Amino acid sequence: SLSLSLSLAFSSFLFLSALHCVQFTAMAVLEFAHPFTLFSPMRGTTLLHLLFIIMLQQGFSTEKQFQIIQTPSVVVAMSGNTVTLNCIINMEKVGAVVWKKHSGNNNLLFYSDILQQNGATDIRISWVHSVRIFDQSIQIKNITLQDTGVYHCVKLDSYKKEYRVGSGVTLTIIATPSYPQITVDHFSSAEDDNSIKLTCASHGFSPHHIMVTWLKDKDRVLSSQSHVDSQNSNFSFNVNSTVTIQLQKEDIKSAVYCVVNHTALQTPLTKAFYLGRIMQVQPTLSLDSVHKVLVNTSVRLNCTALEFYPMNISVHWSRNGASLAALHGPLVNNSDGTYSISTFLEINATEKDNNATFTCQVVHTSRKQSRTTILLLYEDPMNVDGLKQNHVAVVCAAVILFVFASTAVFFLCYFRIHSGEHHTDGRMKMWKASSMWNWTCPGNQQRKNVFCWTTAVNTITQQHQ
């Protein structure tokens, strides 16, 4: 700096003057021997004084030594913070110092004393020092992405023309991405392919490098596509990431997560989307089938809607198109997240209900209407009683016939056996009475042996004939 150069020159002058005095005194002591060796009045000065003059000339030769120092050359800061842009000049010179901002193809006046005095500058900008000679640094408070650019410290001459321009400092703003939002781009119900397309969006971040990841139940990575585009108006960037998921009934309790990671974030941003918000599962209807009902008897019809989602549902009964009041059971929450409900219709069957049509109608978000129709057929109670009496008579007759037949067979067999034995004994007595008995059973057989008697009768009969 100029002050430093002047100080060095003055110090050098004092040192050389003292050295010159020492030299002159030494020469006087040596009887004035060669007093003009180092100093001669005819030369006008010593070599040391010439060196001092050269140093002074270099110190005041400002045209080649004026410098503008801008360090560091790159400043990176978070949006919302305060930054300082340094500018140091090495000497004082007539003319003001101004700041210019280079952005795109524009190089505009950014800050100066005149702008400050006229109130034409941003209130966020100020000089670092109120009294400035060499330090011409500025600071910007609450910086935004619009402050991104290259800033040059410029020295003007007395004619307000650019005399020196600093190398510039590049200001880069880091902006955090917004909290991600998930939207539903497309949804196909169970009647189609039962799929859902989700988009995760985040905006306002800088620089443009960003990573978006999709998770399902926080453990499975889903395949996705991400696109980053810029907003030239405010130097920020946007990202959109899409994912398509094939839905299953088990996904009612599942969730997908959009995870955004950026250099401006200490921890990733995570947004959850619960698939149960959009899923639809059609109910399955179960209706008791009734074919024959006696007149003047109570009939209970049960219609059950099984495993539907979401829970909002309405069930109605009608008879030949006319609405009927029904009893509704409790809404049951199944273990897989679906719901079931039963409705009951109690009627007293009369003659006018013959061939009546009863309809159970279900209205659900997954399906506009679901209906199942049953037909009740009624028979004459008299015919039913006569049929039962005929069946009893037939059964009783069959039983009696069977008993009589069994008894007849039993007695027939019994009388046949005993009648044969009695006939044989009588004939033998007759033959004995007629003194025609000459037969004895052979061997040791007893005379009352049936076989022996039968053989004897046959033999006697043959002899008698």
C-alpha cells in the first residue's frame, strides 16, 4: 500500500543518512585519507542515496502497481443466510469504487455510493465498513436464488470510467427442495387392470443434482422415472418422479414412500402415501336360497356382503321392486383390512307371496349395484298333509304284509316237519295191530330213530304192495 511504501522509504533514508555520517567520521580520523571514495561533492550524492531515490520513484509510480484483490473467487451459501463479497485495493486513487453483477449476458451496476444515497439499491446490501479506503467489501443479507451470479469490484477514474476491474467472485446459492407432494395421476379399478400411477414432486432447489427413491413398506425399492427441469426466472429446479404399482387386496394396509435427497439437506425428506386411500375391493354377495315354504310360516332371508373396501356400503331389500325394511348386522373388520356385513329380512309367507321375487341390492364405491334374486315357491298345505298320510299308509301296509308273510312261512315249515313225524307213528301202530310187524332196525340203532322208522315204513310199504 501507499502508506507502507512511504514508511519504508523514510526508514531507508534515515538508515542511509546515519551510515553516511559514520563513513564521513571514519575518513576524518584517518587524516582525511581519500575522503571522496564514497562521497564526493562533485558527484552530488552517494550510491546509497541513488538507491533511496529509485525506491521513492517506484513507490510513487502507481500506474503499474494498482491492484484489486477479490478472494475467495467462489462463495457458496445457503439461501436465507448473509454473505460477504471481498474487495481490497492496494492504494488510494481518485475515483469511486462500484460493484457490478454479471448474470447471463448482462453486466449491470449492482451497488455504489450514488445508488445508496439515492435509495436505488436493495436494502439487503450494504458496505462492510462505513469508512472505506482500501476495503471496499459488501455484504448481502437474506440471500435468495436470484442473487446467483458473478460480482466484480470496479475502480472508476476521475471521469467515472472503468479504471480497473476485479477478477470477480462467483456467488452460488444452495436452496433446499420443497417438501415432496404425492399425487394420483391414474387409477384403474379392479374391473380393469387394478393399477395406480403416482407422481412425487419437489421444487425450488439448487443445484440441480437430486435423487428421488420410491419405497413400498419401507423395505422394497420400486422402479421409477425422474425428470429434473429448471426455472430460468429464479435459478431453481423442479423434479417429478413417477411410479406405477399393481394393486393387490393385501395392499390395503400398505404404504409407499417418496424419499428426496439433496446436498442442501441434512436428512432426506420423506412423504408417505397409503394405498388404502385409493384402493377399492368389490364385495362378494352371499344369499340364502329358499325354494319351498309353507303358507303362513315365518321365513328369514340372509344377504351377506363379504370382503369389500372401503367400508362405506348400503344394502337394500325389495319385493317385486318395492322396498322392504331389513335388519342390519354389525360391520365386521376382517384381518386383511376388508369389511363384511349381513342383512336379514323376515317375512310371513302368505298366499299373495306365491312366486314373489325378493332382491338384495348392494351399492358400493367399487360397484354401482350388485343384486341377487331368489324366487319363493309355495305349496298347498293340504296336499302336503295328504302326501304325508299316503306315505304313512303305504309304510304301514308294507310292514303288516311283511309280518304276515314271515309268520306264514314260519308256521308252514313247522307244521310240515311235525306232520310228517305223526303220520309215520300212526302207520307203524296200524301195522303192529295187524300182526304184520316183522321189521327191526339194523345194527344198534334205536327203534325211535326217525331215519330208522322212515326206512322201515318204506320197506314195509313196498312189501305190502
